Amino acid sequence: MRFHFCFILFCSVWAALTSSLWSPVAAQEIKEIEIGFGGQFKPGHWTPVWITVDSAGQESTCQATIITGDADGVPVRYESEILAGTRITPDANMRLLTYAKFGRLESELVVEVIDTASNKKKERTFSTAEVASALPSTRRLIVTVGPSIDVDAVARKAGNRNANTFATARIAAIENLPDHWSGYEGVDTLIITTSDPQLITSLTPEQFRAISRWVHMGGTMLLSVGRQGADIFGEASPWRAFAPGQFLESTRQQRTNGVETYVGAGDRLGAFDITVFETVRGKVEAYSDIGATHDRPVVIRYSVGLGDVILVTADLATAPFSEWKDRPNFLARLLQPTTSTRQSSRHAKESSRVTHLGYNDITGQLRGVLERFDSVETVAFSMIAGLIGLYILLIGPADYFLVKNIFRKMHLSWVTFPIVVCLVGMLAFYLVGNLKEKHLLINQFEIVDFDTSSGTRRGTAWAHIYSPNTETYNISLDISDLDSTAADEILVSWQGLPGNGLGGLSSRTSSSLFSEPYQIQVPSNQSDAARIPIENIPIPVSATKSLVARWHRTVAPQTSAELRRDEHGVLQGTFTNPLNAELRDAVIAYENWSYPISGTLRPGETVRLDRQTPKNFEWRLRRRSMVKSTDFSKPWDQSDFTDVERIAEMMMFYGAAKGKSYTRLSHSFQSYIDLSDAVHTGRAVLYGQSKTHASEFTTQHSQDTARFHQRWSFYRVVFPVDHSAALRDPLETEEE
């Protein structure tokens, strides 16, 4: 019997060992990971992550998962629907693409590859510091796709003037580009050079849609063309949608004094190839020749959807630009926003004085607004100190006096002492139970944008959820302002704080009360409406959690405005409110002017702009006024969390207000919110506040239903403007 038992045990062990050795998952190895662009990423933004798996000659089907911490140090599981059912072939290494958000400059992440058939798992732990360089969340990141144009030289020059310069990365292979628009969330400017047209035209449909959607959602792209205009903007090319006009031809340009004057060049530029368009829209910043009969635009800045495109009709990667000493200055001018927000050394010193607030970006001030729950009472330090003093008095002198002079039995202190402790504990429990809020509360702030020309509609919603108890919640976002039609996509995730404060993305603290990860739905081109965006997110007792959601939808373009710029630069014509929301305190912003709309603007209401005197837009944003021939501007208070309308207005048009010099706060963390470039590149933006809410954070919890404490909704509508009248002869206009 003993022999049979030993034989059976030996066979069982041998079977277990051989099955683990020869199973497909055991043979797979997680070789490496790549994060971001050129090994660089920014915490607090969706980031592409490539996982290289060695199949070791085995074929299997797998799913990949990334676990890393959020801004509060709580672990998050990013389960990618893109990778679910991905087949690992036996031929070579497989690169799997997924997305995640990192909560710290240095953090640990766990990569899991699971065999979906056997449910067996391979796991490997990485440190982000080992595989990538984390940038401050507010630092600009400029990514070049294609041949180099030496953007690093611009960064080096900027670094000599300002320590907080931008970072650069170059992508030479298309397989290193994301296939979802959210992968570009941490990119400030995407530069695409077309010297190698095959590189651009070989993008997969998913990669092109990712770039296109990112631009329409507020991204900035610099496109350098040159002689490749026919290939890039031809009839069969998808890039034709980014053309500023009808492609005409590619030709050689001999006279170049317009480009040299654009940058104040000290070195002559030789003849170069140029792409010519007919009926160019947008703002032409540089021509090839000054004073010529038929000027050829070289630098055109225009809007596509809610984003911006900077088109250079010449090729910056080839001669003569590649040999031009002033090319770094030319690039620096291109990468500078239309409304300059550069920071002087004096303002840099002033901004460092507000770091005690824990943030250095205007989104941090919005966070301060959302953290305010009036019904949640905070216990003053004086009250805590008083209770501690009372406790010491009761267990010390009072107890001694009681047992010595009243009871005259010192051994009774063994009875009085625990009674006092219990009474004080009951008092503390009573105070905590009556002072804290007993309901689940939400503060929500949202900005909804609609571009009538392209039909792009996007929304960004921020929320703070207050939990009265330590609980886990499932969180979703419901969209209500879409004509009963679902949004194309909704992304919900945690919101970080730019800075060193509590929950700050630059903080080195990574400890958390929770060790079990919660789940966040990863961005996917195959949306799964049935999945909950955030599952089992923990919130401690009497604490809040900061969240952000982004959604978009494409509708049919609308011709709801007939606006034109007259010969005096004044906006004329009519427009109709295309929203299902009533706007109050509405304003139309165009170029450097603002046109207030009196009363309430109802849905479908048409407004005519007569020859009224416009107001200076920058003065409105800064609350400037003239008192006895003296110009006064209302100072910006970084610690003011009550004037929500003004904070919203500054976020929406930060560049137009020259926000860096005014607020001494950056607007780099979620800069896509700023539509200042739109009003300075030939479009008009209607904006106002509304009581109609487009979205709503919802929580699924069995014990309590969330109540909204405060909600703010702001809408913006972007209209095209006809500039043909401004180009006509003023005398001819008067005769008509």
C-alpha cells in the first residue's frame, strides 16, 4: 500500500511539473515594456504602453493587464479590451499596445499576461524609472513623426532662457504611434514631416483616426509639406481633410524674403519647394515673398474641429531649411501660440510663491472649488486642542481631586479613570457622528464645446465625490444633452493635481490606505457600452476622490450662423443658438473683441449683431477698467475658490488673457480647454453658463444614492466667419 501511494504521488507531481513546463503560458515571457514617446511620458495623462511578449515557439490567446498607482497612490488595474483575445503567434515576439495613467513621477507597475484558455498568468514588475523618463505634468511635450527637423535645438535655446522648457521626442517608425486618440493626451504639439511620404501614407486606419480625432478634440499639429503636396493632399489621401484650401500645385519658390522677415533672419535662405493652395482659410503668418503680386503662404495657422493645425507649405527637413542657421528661430516662432503665454523670470519667481497652495496650474484652482462641500463641517484645531486639554484635566487633576478629597479612597481611581475614558470616547464619537455629512455628495463642473463647421462636440467634466464612510463605488458618466443619442465615446478616470500638494503628480509620497486595485476601462476603438468605466474605486471615510471624464460625439455640420468681418474688423451678421441649452451672460469672442449678448439666449434663438461697439476681450477677462484716466486691473487671487464663473472664463480663454503673466499659474495640464487660438485664427466663439447639464456622474452603491451638492455647466459654440468682405476696397463697399 505504501508503495502504491508513493507511486501515485510521484506521478501527480511529475504531471503537474510537465504541464507547467509545456503549457503555452509558461513558455511566454514578458520581455520588456515601452512607455510614452521616445521613453518619455507625463503623469496624469493617458499614455500608450507597448508590451513585448516572447512566444517561445508556442501559440496561444492572451489578455494583458497593467496595474499601477493613481495620484493618491491607490493601485489601479487597467484591463484592455483591445488585447482581449489577442493571439500570440509562434513566429516572433508580439508587441501589445494598451494604455494607462501613471500617478507619480516614479512608480511601480505590474504587467500581467493571462492565457484566456487556461487562465494561467505570467507576471513581471517594472519601475517606470527603469524604462522611461517621467516629465512634470505641466511640461510641454513636442513629438516629431518622420525625419528630424532638430526641434532639440529650439529646446536647448529655450532652456537657456527658462528652466521650465519643453521636452522633445522623435518617432521614426509608425509602429510606435498610438491607435487611439487618448494616447496623445500628454502631447502638446505633434509635428509631422513628409520628406518620406511612405511613412505618412502607411499609417494604419486606426492610427490616422487617432491623430484626426485628437486634433478635432483640441490637439495641435504642425504639418510640413514641401513638394509632397500632391501625395499628402491628393484626392485619395485621408490627409486631404487637413488641407486649408483646394490643393493647386507644388512649385519652386525663388524669392524668400518673406520667410526671412518672419523670423528676423540674419542668414539668407535659398530657393525651396512649396505647396500652393487656392482660397486659403485661417491666418497666414508668413508669405514667401513680401510685396509680390501673388504672395504664396508659407505658414498658415487654422482650426480643424476644436484643434489647431500649423501648416508649413515648405519642407523643413530638407535643404535649404536643413542648412539654414535660422531654422531653430523659425521653429521657435511656429511653436509659439498665437496668443503668447510665455513667462518672464519675474513671473516665474512670483509663481513659485504660490506653491504652498499645492498646485501650479489653474486646474488646481478648479480642484479647490470642487473640494468645497458646505455641509461638510471641518473641526477647528482650537476645538481639538480644547478637547485634548479637557481630557488631560479630567484624567489628571480632576480625578486626583475627586478620589482624594471627595471619596477619600485613592484606589477608586481604578474605577473613575476608565469611566472618564469611556465618557470622553463617547463624546468624541457623538461629535464625529453629528458633525460629518451622512450622505454621498458630488460637486461637478463641466465645459461643453460644439464646432458647427465639423460637427465635433466634446465635453469635459470634473467631479469630486465625498464619501461619508469607507466604501467602494462603481462610477459612470451619463450624457443627457445629445438629443437622446449616446456619445461616440466616454472616458472616465481619476484626476491628478499638477504640483507637489496632497495627491500632486510631482509628489514623492506613494503610500495608500488601500492595497486592492480598482478597475478602469481602457480606451478602445471597440467601445463596450456595457462595461462600467470605473469599478470598485475605494474612498476613505469623510474624504473625497477627484475624477475627470471626456466624451465626444460627431454630428452633422450646421449652418447656424452668417457672420462676417467687415472692412473695419468688426463682426457683423446673425447667428442662432444651436444648443438644447439656455445660456445666460452669453458673450461672443472674436479676435481681440467681445460682444456681450443681453438677456438670456434661448435654444434656437437668433441674434443679429448690428454695428455695435465691441469691448476689448482681454480687458473683459482681466476685469480691467479706466478710472480717472488710470488703467486698473482686478488682481487674480490664486486662493479664491468662490468666483467659479471667472475661473471658468480664464480656463476657457487663458491665452487671450495672457494668463501666465496675469494669474501666475500655468494652463499646461489640460490646455486643450483653452480656445484662445480659435478666436485669433478667424472664428467666433459663443460662450455662456447654463442651468442645463450635459453630463452627470453616477455612482452605483447599495446603501446610498449620490446627491449633487453643486453643479456648474458652461457651453461654447464655434462659428465660422466670412473674411471676404474685409479684403474688399473700403470705397467700393461704401458705394454699395
